[in-house]
Amino acid sequence: MASYSVEERANPNSLEYRLFFKNDKGEYISPFHDIPIYPVAGKNVFNMIVEVPRWTNAKMEIATKDPLNPIKQDVKKGKLRYVANVFPHKGYIWNYGAIPQTWEHPGHKDENTGYYGDNDPIDVCEIGSKVCSRGEVIKVKVLGTLALIDEGETDWKVIAINIEDPEAANYNNIDDVRKMKPGYLEATVDWFRRYKVPDGKPENQFAFNGEFKDRDFAINIIKSTHEHWTALVFKKTDGGEINCANTTVSDSSFCISQESAKATVEAEQLVVLAKITLDGQTKHELFSKQRCMGVQKLKHLFQCFYLPDSSGDGISLETLFYLEKNTFFCINSCK
Ligand SMILES: [Mg+2]
């Protein structure tokens, strides 16, 4: 059975934080494209990538527009996003995540809801008793779905249970949740209705009057999002800014080599921005590559311009320099 691992870059709760995925051979993969939708062919069991462990608040998600689609924290107006605790809930009330190889097509008007897709893989609320960890890939049994209309977009929320949950055999459809976890479905609707209200947004709406659809309906929705994903990675449809780079979908034209996947991950490594002032004092600070790129855009950049040998360690041929307001800057990769 396939197993996956994750590799963290930078600190959690920072703009630079990334969680990259590897397969059982230790090769970098995209969780969005390379983890199969079905762990076992021919059974209605689905893979789920856990983005947000239950009872936590950081809005972590698969970065669909970044190469290899690591998990990162959502950012609004330059600030990391955390969902508020909406009384009486604490953080997300399930393990929350996505089914790989699915895509809610923003150019496709859902015939059930009348709204276009939200441009993301399909979301899952996993109701088992274990608190999963971020980046964990679990196998789930689908039980039903809720049709959230989030700011005018269709955003299906699949209700599922980890097949390794000790109670999993007792859960086969949405009514089993109603019977055995009374109040959980109502709490789920309440949560999605109000979770953005503390951020100044209106309450969310639902198709079907906020009623849950059953297992078969949910499986059909997932299958249709899988078809949209297939069209995406085989270039039958335009995915806009979605990054389709993958390392194992071999007949997809977005398939890249392991070498270039590695280079993608390494490009996320920290770089040193050394600020050298004219009075001879040198101050080194650490910045992410992302931030340096921002700096680069703002200022003139002189490439491959050397400092004298005496000027310090770690200055290599790849070092980039620029000059602004009597201050000399260099950007150097930190290896
Ligand atoms: Mg969604």
C-alpha cells in the first residue's frame, strides 16, 4: 500500500511555511495531482489529504497555484488566516482536507446549485475519532455531502469517515451519522454558515436548504470533479493559474522530472539578504526567497557583480547585488 511522507520548510505560522509531499520511494510529488483519488481501484474508498487537523484554527490548504502544490497557510491582505472560534465550536470541528485528483471547475456551472466551482480540489470533513496530523493521507469512506454556496461559488463539503476508525464499519451513509453522532451534522451546517461572520462577511448559503445529500449522490459529485481534474491535467480545459506540475502522471504534459521537482523544493530554501552599509558595518538578515523576490522587483539588480574577497563568507558566483540609497545589498542562496 502506498505511503506518503511530508517535508516541512520554514516555521509554522509564518508566510514562508510549506509542507511538501514525498511518495514511498522518497520522491517529491504533488499531493493534488500525484496522489491517486482511489487508494484501491474498484472500491468506493477515497484518499484524503488532511490539511487542517480537528480543533485547530490555521487555514492550511494545498497551494493549487504553486509548483508541486505544497500545503501552506492561506493569506488575506498580507496576514495569515485563522478561522475564528464560533461559539460553541473550537477551530475546525472535523479533520478537514481534500480528495486528490479532483477539481471544482470554475468554468462549470453546477446543475444542482446553479453556481460555478470554487477552483479547488473537493473538500472533506472527516468525522472519525482520531485527530489526524497535517499532511496525513488517510483512506475514507464517503457518507454524504453538503452543498455550500461560499461567496457565490459552489463548494461541496463531503462528509466521510477514516476507514481505520474503530467505528467505521457502522457508518455507511449519512443517516448513520445522524443516528450515532447526534448533533454533529447540525453543528457542521452551523459552522459553515457562520465561520466567516467574525471576519465581517455575511453568513454563507446552502443549496438544498442546507440538507445533506446521501452517499451515492456524494460519490457522483466526487466522480464529476475527478473528470474535471482529468481534463485539467490532460490539457482538455484551461486551468488558468492552477499549477499542474506533477511527477507521476506520466502521460500528462505537465509531468516533470524528479530533478526538477527537487529544484522546485530547494528554491523554497531560505536565502540570506546581507545588508552592507557604507560605514563598513555588515548586518546579515534571513529572508525567504519569496520576500527577496519582492525586494528585487522594487530595486535595480546588478547580477554577478563581485565584492572583494575580504568582504565575507558565503559570497558565491550566484550572488546577486544591487545598490540603493548608499546601501549595498547582496542576495545569496543559503546552502
Ligand atoms: Mg472548496
